[in-house]
Amino acid sequence: MGNKAPEVDPKEVARQNKRMISKSIRTVEREQKKLMGQEAKLLKEIKALATKNQHGPAKVLSKDLVRSRQ
């Protein structure tokens, strides 16, 4: 009997959608930055191991780096 949902202002809906998209973008960028940091750290560690002639652990880390890049 008249239990109609309240009318939502289109400007408010657009504002909410924009906020949700911006939040998602920030989350993705944060994740991307974290992965790039991990990649740089792995490269540094691989180079350090290679200079110490520890090729076994360096090979394992390089495989991990390839997996993370994919």
C-alpha cells in the first residue's frame, strides 16, 4: 500500500559511484606499488646472491620474481 522506495537523486547516485570507483582505483594503485616494491627487493636480493656465487637460491628467487610479474 504505498511502500514505495524513496526517490534517489541522480546526482547523489553519480557521486556515490564516483567515490566507489576512486576508492577502487586507489586500492589497485596501492597494490601495484606494493608489488613493485617487492620486485625491487627481490632483484636486489638476487643480485646479492649471484655475487656471492649462491646460484641455487638466486634461481629460486628469480622463479618467484617471474611468477609475481605474471
